[in-house]
Amino acid sequence: MFGKSFMGLAAGVLTIVGALNWGLIGVGVFLNRDLNVVRMIVGSMPAAEAIVYILVGLGAIWVIFESMRR
């Protein structure tokens, strides 16, 4: 699905985590709650939260390029 390499698997997992997090953020808007799972996990560390989002973005880029190679 995401390639047989470790990088492919890691990128796929990060992309799924990011997509689920954004989905929960959207649901949280309607429920008037903060359902940002990344923020729940890293707490009040904005730098750590930013690093997680950067990794998710890089994972998505990896998945896009891998899907274009096939």
C-alpha cells in the first residue's frame, strides 16, 4: 500500500494520523471542543506540535511522490 520500505510505511502512518487529526479537528468545531489529538499528546509544547505537523507534511509528500512513481 505505502511501499515496502520503512520510509514508505512511516510516511503512510504519518499521513493517516494527520488525516484523522484534521478530521477530529473538524468534528470538534461542530461540537465546540478542541479535539486536536496532536495537541493532546504533546501538551503545551508548541515546538513539538510544529515538529509533528512538519513530519506529517513530509510523510504526505513522500506518499504523493511514491504514488506518482507507479
